[in-house]
Amino acid sequence: MNKATYKAYQRSIKDNGLRYTLEHCPKLDSYTLAKLDIIRNMQDMLAWRVRWLNQPDTTRLNILKLTSPYF
């Protein structure tokens, strides 16, 4: 995927949504776009841990999120 194709996909995602764009692009490009979307929407866990250390919240869910690599 070159820069122009990526820009076209970004415009399509903005206009039509991610699901529509993934259904109408080549399979290899759809895998790349899906991975990029997952990475873009990931929470910054280091920043979350720093905020938690400054104001600890000891509820069960927050303890699991702090100690688990999967959240």
C-alpha cells in the first residue's frame, strides 16, 4: 500500500466508515487497515498507570486492569 492509497482509504473511512471500507478493499489492505485501527484506539497503559499511582483507585476492576497485560 502506498501513500496515495492509504490517504484514499482514510478518506473512505471518514466518509463511509471502517466496516464498509474493509469490505470493499483488497484483503491484504484490509488486514493492514484493521491493525492500524486497533493500534490507533489502544489505551496508553503507561499514562493510565501514572494517573493511578497519583490517585489510587483500589476497586477490583482497576486492580485487574493495572496488573493484567490484556486490558
